[in-house]
Amino acid sequence: MLISIIGQGYVGLTIAAYSGGLHQIIGFDSNKSIVDQLNKGNSHVEGVESKLISDLIKQGRYRATHDPEDIADSEIVIIAVPTPLDDARKPDLSFIDAACKVIGENLISPALIINESTSYPGTLRDYIKPAIDKYSKVSMNHLFAVSPERIDPGRNDYNQKNTPRLFSGLTPEAGEKTREFYSGFCENLIEVSAPEVAEAAKLFENTFRQVNIALVNEFAQISHALGIDVRETLNAADSKPFGFMKFSPGVGVGGHCIPIDPTYLSHVASQAGVKATFIERANEVNRSMPKYITERIANDHDGSLAGKTIIIIGVAYKSNVADTRESPALLLIEALESLGAVVKWHDPIVKSWRGQNSHKLELHDIAVVVTKHDVIKSEDIDKCANYVFDTTGLIKNAIQL
């Protein structure tokens, strides 16, 4: 069976790697340089092994392309494109629209269209299907389904095979064909009653995390004001074997899901006339954490950071992953620079970010630990500044959040 996957990032490449042993895979991406590297067997995405893609190429089961006509004969097309926020931090479906255009204009026979991209409830029914129908040159009876991605970069315990997969089709036939496809490489398939349920479930999963991270970040501020050790308090609460789930405070949230998905849910709630109070407050709290941390550091330096040299340690949004999407480190750097600090960053995994390269852990006035990768030694952090502010709770001798 010929499968085309629109978008060759974290989601698209992972689907290609797991399904390529069963099907012929066309990996479409509009970025020619990415396509060229993939066809050489070089994965640009950390966590998706180059060897898997290289083996599929050697077996003749995978080919990357930036030519939309190459998807023409596909029996299944998977949409795996980004769903970011625009400059006003509102849902941006431009990538989904571009994918619909590629699909609509180039498929020459009816196919099963599956959306894995995260979006608000109703996207498949009210946006993707009408868009593909609009772009199609002739009327086609495509089947439509949704199966939201659940990838967590950097994890080794859960993957495409053992992570339960939600799915639903617009019709029973679409649902059954979707089950047939994913059953080849997924162990646990859960069909829900409507695509909107699957879409909403994905958003709520990450909204749950966003709200609880905001709650613990707010609690960290309260604890500091009261002179209480927040992490000791959390550990104490975590001794309760029921009714509590431990979250840890930090500089904010980052990545492709938690900072974004709740806003999609808030957006559709607003359209339905419901105010998403907790979601909006959670966004506010988490995005304000860099400013709060900056104020804490400034207060420890007589209220002024002017001319102070500061090294940010770790700019990836999570440990042991090179992903900097929506990294709260950027907001922290901006907040520190707004008070006149001279800010550099060190991240041996990221190496290059925003046109700059990672700096060495040399002596600075202040060090702020944002993300502690395993390759960064605590003793090296202790030596790089007399004042170390730790947002992770992992550096024993540092000032703790």
C-alpha cells in the first residue's frame, strides 16, 4: 500500500519509520534541503534514528520528496504538519491549509485522509474535509479520520508501538480503514465515537499538564514569600498514595504541545461562548515565570543587573533533547537583558540557536540553570559563577526557585 505523509518532522518521520516495514512510504516536505538529507539517510530530527530511515531507503520502502505530484497514487495520506500560534498567540492553521492544498490538488483517486496534527475539535470535519474538497479538481469520495499524535521527544519507555492511540473516522468505513492501518504497528487502538472527541482529548491531555505546571509555579512563588522550601513541601505532599500527582516548578513550559495546545482549546471554547478561565490563567502564570525569576535574581543583587554577565545553562525546553521550540529560556533572556544584563547561554546539546553558538562554562557573575542535561556536570555549574540560581532543583549548592 502506498502511504504519503505530509510533513517530515517529529511526527511524520516517526510514522514513516514505524510503518515503512509494512508499506511504501512517500515523505512529503516543502523544505528541499530536508528532503535531500532524508534521501541520503540523514534524519534532521533527534530521536528518529537515521539508521531506520536509511534502512527503509535501501529496502526501497521510503522516499522523501518536495514534489506534490509524487503523492498522486496514495491510498492513505497522513497530515503531520505543525499547528503553531501566530504572532498574536492565536491558532495558526496555515500549515494544515497548505497540506490540504497539496492533497486536494494532487490525489487522482479516492484515499483515506488521516489528520495527526493537533488542533481544536471540529478541525477534521469543518476545516480539513471542506478544504480538501475545495482544492480538488474533480469530486472525490475521500474518507476522513483523525488520530492525534502522542509523541514525547526523548522518551525511551513509550513510543509509537506501545502508546495507546486514539482514532475516529467521519464514517464507519473511515474508522475501520484507520484501524487496519495503525494495527500494523500500534498495540493498543482506542476508537472513540467522533473525531471531535479524539481532537478534544489530545488538547485536554496537555492542558492538564499546563494548568498543573502553572499551579505548582504559582505555589513556588507563594512558598518563597512564606519562607518555605517548595520542593520539600512537594515531596511531603507526594507521600500521599492517592489523590495527588506531583508536578515540579520551573522557568515555564516549552515544546510543541504544552505552550500551544491549551490555547487551541481556549480558542474553540471562546467560539462556543465559554470562558476558559483556568487555561488563560495557566498561560499567564507560566509565561510570567521568567519575569518572576529575573526579579528574584535582581533582588539578590541590590535590585540591579546592569552590566552583570549572566550565563543561561540549557536552552532546550527539556533535558537531554535538542528541541528549543517555545523554550522559556528565550523569555528569560529577554527579561534579564531588559534590566541591562549581558546574557550568554551554554547548551552542549543544542549547540546553535537563534544565530548564536553555545558558550563555554566560563566564569560569569551569575549562572541560571534552566535545563540540566545529563552531559552538563553539576560541579562545572558550581564553578562557573559565585551566584547560581537553579530552576530545576538539581544543583545542591545553588539558590533554588
